[in-house]
Amino acid sequence: MQKVLNSIMTSATKRFCFKITSDKFMYTLDTAEGRAIDPSQDVVYVDLGDLSVKAQKTDKKAIREYVRGIVNARLNTWVSQESDIVAILGNSQEPKKFLKHLARPRKETRQATVAVQRDNMRRKALYAGWNIVWQLSHGSIRTLFQLLVYIFAQSNFNRDNPEHIPLDIQDKYVREFSNQKFQSLLMLKGSIGGDPLGTPLSDVASSIGEVSRLYLRKYDTGEPDRFYETITLERLDLKPLSNEAAQVLKYLAVYDVLMTKGITFSRAQVGLSERYDLNKIYAPSFQTTYRVRNHLYLSKDKFEELLLKPDEFVKKTRARLDSLVKRKKDVDQQRTLFEED
């Protein structure tokens, strides 16, 4: 059917002849006659996603207020009295505080005293509050509503008497929701390379999450209150991937595990590169940052290693970070040897 419509588009001269597809990466550019459509000559291609909220370069505060208005419009058709989602969820932890707690190794035991448990909670990174919750949706209003509905349902939110939901309660259910989203990848139908489709997708996602967490906890930025936040992959070249790797990447994008940013200007070098962000909704499941800040720069070989051998990718990354940490300790020790008492 798509090929027939493509044939009609190329044969018609009217500008109002168009085709809409709602499933990204599932359209074809071939006609029924087997001729490939040239997007630069035969048709005008418009990606509505690039025109959506998540793709706009608008000030983040303006986007946040816009999304807040959408949520409040839906919220106030449900609750018995006019409410504001910001008042219900409250303010999130400041990013510096959140990241400091997130990067701190937390050793818990079943025998921990009540005092220790309270201290752990006080020093815990909380995926809660409006600023964090809306960002976890990664620009998807649908995901945001699903997350809010889950928080409201699990916390026994009273629609007749809407009150603030404590941050620690929100955090509990945000993490549950994120874990369920991640586990649902294993339920995807289909196969790839002889394995169930969800297996390589979940393996790649968890590897990115683990590497992100390693950078948070081990990479020394040189500043005590600054952390290396990375859930973004940037390619260092545009060399074609192997068929198997390309197929894994395709499904990671189709199921919104990786959010494709297309061809963008590279931070690492002059020119263009491909960029992918891990969907922020998985951040609580992997206990890592919800912000797009620093990038992981990958050559074709390293990118394929992540897609096809994610465990090996994590192992090498951990070894590299451990080496950097040891090297810095050695340098610091050498400096102290030559310092005067």
C-alpha cells in the first residue's frame, strides 16, 4: 500500500498530494514500479517529531511551562477542585544535590539500624518533583501522563482532596514505573540474530545505563560539585555499520530506547555526526542522570561493540576508568612526596 501511494505522489503534480505515516522508520521510499523516491527532488519530507516540543530549541523553562499547562488542563477535568501539578508534585532536589547523592556509593544491609535507614533516605537521590518528573518523559506527553497516572494510582491520590505527594513516595513509584518499562522490553515480539528481540535491546540499554553510572561515580571532572553526566552517544564518523549492528540500532530507535537526534554538529570535531540519547524514562531504573550533558564519543568499531557485545563494552569502559582513577592517585601521591612539611 505504501508503494502504491508513493507511485501516486510521484505522478501527481499537485502540492496537496501527500502521505502521512505515524510509525517512524516503518515507511518505505520505493514505488510500486520499484523506483526509489528521491526525497530532495520527488517529495518534501517533514518529520513532525522535529517540530514537536522535544525537538524545539526553545528555552527549557518555556517548554516546562507549556507542558505544565497541558498537564493542568487534563488534571482539572479529573479532580474536584482546581489544582496545579507543580503544587501536587512539589519542587525537585537541586541538580547538584541530586547528583551528589546519586554518585555516592550506598551500602545497605538488612540489619541496618533505623537511624542508618533514615540517614540513607535523607541522603538519597529522589526521582521526584515536577522538574524531574516532566524531564523523565523525554518530550513524550503520553509517557508523562502514564507516569503521572501510575504515581496517582499507587499513592492513593485523592481526587476529591488533591494534596501534595511526598517526594519519597513519588520516588518509590517513579522507580517502579521505570523498572516496569525496562522489563517490558523483554516482552517484545519478534527476534533478531536468533535471539528474542527484547534481549539485545535491553542488554544495550542496561550497558549504557551502567556506563553512565560508572562515569558519575568514578570520573574526576576536577571540580567537587561537577559530575560527568552522560546518557548521550555521539559517533565520531559516519561509516556504515554492519547489517547486524544496523538492525539492532533500528529497533532501539523504533521502540524509543534510544532517541535519535539525527545528524547534528559534533562536539568532538568539526563537522556532522549522528547522536543518540538513552530515553530518560530508564534513568531511575539504572540509577543515573536524567539530564543530557556530556557525550560518549564512539568510533564505528566501538559503536558496533556496544550494539553487538554490550558486556564487553562495559568491561572495557570500567577498566579504562579504573586506570584513570589509579593514574590520578599515583600523580597525587607523587605530588605529596615533594611537598614541604
